[in-house]
Amino acid sequence: MPAPCPWSQAPGEVLAWQQVDPEQGLSTAEAQRRLKIYGPNRTLVRPVLSFWHIFAEEIREPMILLLLAVATAYFLLGELGEALAVTAIILGIVFIEVGTEFRAKKAIAALQDLNAPTTPVLRQGKVEVINTEDVVPGDILVLQPGNRVPADARLLVSAGLAVDESPLTGESLPVEKHTRPLDLATPLPDRHNMVYQGTVISRGEGLACAVATGLETELGRIVGLTRRAREPRTPLQQFMRELSRVLALVALAFAVLIPFLQFLVAREPWPRAVLTGLSLAFATIPEELPILVTLVLGLGSLKLAREKALVRRLRAAETLGHITTVVTDKTGTLTANRLTLEALWLPGEGELLSPALARQDNAAGELLLAALLTQSPVTALEACDPLEKALAEGGGHLDLPREELLAFYPLNQDQRWVGALRANQAGVTLYVKGAAEEVLAMCTNPSTREATATTLAQFAGEGKRVLAVARRFFSSQDLPAGAAAAGQDLTFLGFLIFADSLRPEAAAAVAAVQRAGIKVYLATGDHPEAARSIARQVGIPAEKLLSGAELEQLNPEDWDPFLQETRVLARITPEQKLQLVQALQAKGEIVAMIGDGINDAPALAVAHVGLAMGRQGTDVAREAAGVVLSDDCFSTLATAIRQGRGLLANLQKSVRYYLAVKVALIATMLVPAALGQPAPFSPLMIILLELFMDLAASTAFVIEPPEEPLMERPPRRPSRPFLDRPMVQVIFAGGLLLALAVGLAYQGLELWWGPAPVPIRQTAAFATWMLGHVLLAYALKTQSLPPYRQGFFSNSVLNLWALGAAAVTLMAVYLTPLQAILGTGTLPTGAWGLVAGAALLPALVMLLYRPGH
């Protein structure tokens, strides 16, 4: 059974608790017994990538259920054509959404790096390679460079073992391990006698006793947090719910009012009046609105995919335009999670030199050459140790005389340095490289340690990794007998300074996001000074910093005053990252979280938009995120926000035009009914009008070019509703003006030319609507700029739609076959003046009347 707090116990106590012999390991029978008790060693179960499973999810969306109700009502009323049309709309929406999500999930599955399926363990006295899922508590794990740790385990043997724990803790440098017991209160990042599932062995070897598997591991606990995290509703989802309630009330009002007016004024029979009222009530429900929203979001998702931001769900694309706060991880997000040899430090000079200058500076050249010669005979670039890789890349321009090497002293459990003997004309030179404190302790001059103490503290405070290099001369007859004899009386040569390289685009991307009025928080599990250093490099205010220990002393409800002044949080746990996102959301912020590690997953899941790195990101992070950055480029965040803002602006333009013409249609039909007059449009005319209305809203506005630099203005306030006051004013003003224009043509024709047949009056109304709603679209194609500043004809799709509307209008008026179908007639030549004047009215007024601008 799992040992309680194994880091605080000696290895023998953990072995006794697990009832396992460290020389033999578990027997096959005992391992099978424990597997039945604890279950498979599995933390993340990926759902089956099924098209029909996604289809079933989407069909349960509230707006789809609403449309299903509309289709059912049409069917019950005997309107089979309308029922089939709405059903076709539903299927179109669902298949667009399902297709988008299915393709996204397939692409993400292709990006995923699956965990190693097998791992070496000691069983029945022999090392066996078993499936990772078959590891059980009590198994003796054999740890080797490059292997992924399959379970949480207590170290029994550590031979120079170092582990990359960045996916779990955010620590960017490999953590050196030992076997000594630790204090019970030691936090997870400092438990150096433990190894954890999902981390990777960087160098060295070791043995460890598994103490937790599956969901009982630290990784499993984080996965549990991620599953419990609930994705908040997006602003668009909230808008759809609000709109559905409003339109339901409107539909009910029309279902009562219209039959009442027709019965009293027009003397229509009750059954026909009720059927007309219900039909108009259903007409007020904008069944095309979900299509419009899906098309806008779908197009936005395709644009984002071209920019390397893979949208897993369409609603995430919409939320990008609302973001007010970004919380970013450090390791693997702002940085590349890849060590580089940043500089060389020479004693006496006290300055940093670039490795590229090693050829020009003799002292720097010897320092770098010595470090390279002490590398393992295994090719450094094939090794798993990131320090060795960084050293090989940083010194790749030097010629190495490896043929002069006589011996190599590797790392072991008691020796934190490596050495190499090199033959030369004067004799033999010993080069030593290793942990700074240990190498300095072997140097002859004690003052060297004192002189470099401040420098070491400074580098450590900046989150750098430091290795020291030293040498000693021997005669050919007086070679050291072994490592113990070699490692003394050394002369200090200098320090190698390593750092997790900042992504080259990170600073510019952070600046772009901040210029857009978005606050940026850095939240990492790494050391405070490392976090502060990176924050300063990318331009995040770092004067004040909060640590995880300080946050533990506060209730999350009391974080607000501290978050007002602090932008950098370090040494925080996955739970605290989650609480940070929730605290910001409680303030009304629309939060984006960007990260790549296991420890980021809970925050990614609960954020309004979670963005995960696609290549280096862990499986858990990608599954929790709504957007995957397939190029691992931080600047894609700024691109995604810009695209999201443009998408939101076009969505608002589409919706306000769509609702404006709906208001116009309702008003145009309502007023004559109240006056007891014939309707200005026949049923077939209404169908044709709706076709053009839907085409404009769903295609033309979607590709409208942005009006201004979208990243130069502050984000939309979270408290501001989607249908804000200026938008509602435009909807009703534009809609009522268009209805007025149609009414002027419908009534004015008879007033101007005398009594006219109803078909001719309807033709005038139809022509006025067709031209008027085209001109209104041009007037409403912009929000902040006047259309003439943007360019009236800058939208090619809108231009094609307008030409199509004009052509259909002329054909409806003058082509006899179409006249017979629509019930139109030939207008008197002089009537076109009335039609044109009335059609211009809504556009001219809306060009002058621009609420909110």
C-alpha cells in the first residue's frame, strides 16, 4: 500500500512498508495481486475519437434544441416544407460544428507525444521491461537517462541522477537527486529524494521504489483537478441565452396580438387568425442566427488555424476577442524549456564573455575547451542531459583534441563532478567540471571560494545554472591513482553560465498584448528570482512578487488587493494557478491561460480560453485547453487575440444587421394588419427577402476588413452586454427606418398615382425593400469609422450580393415568368423615383445617426 510521506522516511522504512526486497523486487504473482487492488497505472484516458460521439454532444446544445422545437411545431401545424427546411438548417449547423471539432481533435492527436508504453523494473531478481500500465506500488523502478518516470517513487540509489521536472513543477533546470530523508513539511519541488510520474531522467542512473500509481500520483491528482474544473460560459453563450428569452417573449406577444387584430379589424376567422399568428411568432425566432454565428466562428477558426492556433471548440474563437487578462506560465511558454550556454565567467576579470569569443580570448578558450573535454565519451548531442547538450552546442565552433585524452572520471553517487586527463608536451593536465560549490572546495586557494560567493548568489538569484571548471598539472610519471587523488589542489578556471533561453518573440508578443489594454500575469512553479528575471526581460512589471508560501497564508477571496499590485507569482502549485484564474474571473475578468505543463492543466481547463503549446506541451495540457498553438510560438497568442477581436467585431455587425432587418420585416407586416390592409408582401416574396437577408448577414459581413488597428485599443468591458445600448439603437433605428421606407412606397404609390392594384403596390414595396436593405447594409458595414473612410466598396462579397439583389429586383419587376411566380407587376416609370427615394432614406439617416460613436 502507498507509504505516507515517503520523502520523510529512510529507504529501508519505505521498503518495509511496501513489503518488497530491493534485491529481488516483486514476484509476478504479487505484482498481479497488487494490480487487481490498485488498478492500471493510468491517469489520462483519452476519449475515443468518434464522429458520432461529437455529433451527439453538439445535438444537445441549447440553441440546437430550440431549433428542433421550432421544426416540431412547424410539423404539427402541417407546414411540412418549413419543418424540413428548419431540419436541414439544424443538420447544417451540427455538421459544420462537428466537422470543425473532429478535424481539430485529429490534428491534436497527431501532435501528441504518447508516454513510453514500457518501462524497466526489477521483478523476481531480474530486470524486466513491462507495460507502464502494469507498474504497481512496491515495484523497484530502474531509472535510466531518457526514460520517463512511470510512477511516483522513493529513491533507493542515486548515481549522479538528475531529473527534468519542468512539466510538473515548472522548474526549468534538471533537479539533482539524493536518497537522504527530508523534513515532513518539505514542499514538492524540494523533495529531492523522490521522482514523479511524467518527469524525465536527464542524466545518471538510479533505483526507486514505486509508492503511488495511477490517479494516486501527483500527476493523477492534477488530472483530477482538471476534470473537476468547469469551463465558464462564454459571452456569446450568455448572449444566446438572453436573446432566446427575449425572443420567446416577443413570439408569445405576437402569437396573441396578431390574431386579436386580424379577428377584430380584418374580420378573419379565428382558426386562420391563430395560424397566422403562430406562423409570424415562429418567424420572429431567428433560426438562421445559429448558422450566422457558426459561419463567423468557423471562418475565424480557419483563419486562426492558418496562423498556427488550432481551435478545438468554436466558442473559444469567439472568447478570444473578449480577453482582458492573460495568465502565462514561464517554462516552455515564455522560455523554450531548452538550456543554452549563455556566458563564460573568468576569475579576476569578473565579467561575462560570450562563448563565441573563446577563439579570441586565451583564458575563455581554455575554460570552454576544458569543459568540452570533460564531456562523456558518448556524443553530447545524443545524451539526455540538457547541460551537456547546451555545452556541446555552445562550443561547437572549437576543435577538440579528443585523441589526447587518457582517462575519464564519470559522475557517481558520491562525486558531483566529472574529469578528464589530457596528454600534452609538458605532461598531463587534469580538467574537472561540476557543481560550483564542490569544484571550488577542491581548489587550492580558499580565497577563490570567498571571492566567487557573491557572484554565485547573483547567478542563482537570476535562475541561472552554474558549473565550475578547474585544472591541475601532473608529470607523466606522477599520474593520480584515481578520482579521489585527482580531485584536490585544483586551480579555478571559471564558471559556465547556463539559462533557459527566452523565446525570441516573447518580449514583442507581451508588449503587443499589453498595448491592447490586456493585463499579463506570470505564474510559475520556478524560483522567485528566476521568475522575476524572465518577467523583466519580457516587460512584465516585476517590482513586487508573490510566492506560493505567501499565498498559502491568504484565502483566495482576499487575493484581490495583492493582485492589483502584483503581476509575478512564483513557486506556486497547480491548485494556486487554478485559484489565481478563478480569483481574476471573480473580479469580472475574461481570462486566457497559456501553458504547456501538467501543472498548468487545471488552470487551462477553468480559464475562459486555455491555450496549450502543441509540440512541447504535455498530453494533459492539450486535453484541457480550448486552443492549441501548433507552432509553440508565444507570439501566436497576440495573433489569436487580434483575430478574435476582428471576429467579434464582424459578428456584432452581422447580428445587428440581421436583427435590424428582422425588426423591419415584423414592423412592415404588423402595421397593415393593425390597419386592416392587405399585407405588403406575398408569402413567396417573404421567402425571397429572407434569402437575401440571410446571405448578407451570414457571408458579406463575415469577411469585412478590420476598421482600425485592433491591438491599439482596450478590450471590450466584460460587463458590457453583447447587445449593448448603441447596438440596440442601431437595430431598432435601422429596422424601423427600413419599414418606414417600405410603407412610404406601399402607401405613396396609391397617394401619388391614385388607386393601384394590390400586386403593383406590393411590387413597389418589394423593390423598395430589396434596394433599401442593400443600401442599409453598406451604411452598417462599419462600427467606429464612417463607411466612406473604410471604403464603400472594400468588401467584394457585399458588392456581389448587392449586384445580385439589384438583378433579382429588376427581373421580378419586368420578367413575366417571375411576375407570375411572385405575384408582382410592372411598375410605372415614374414610380421608380418614389422607390429610389424611399430606399435611400434608411441608409442616409444611419450614415448621420451613429449611436455610441
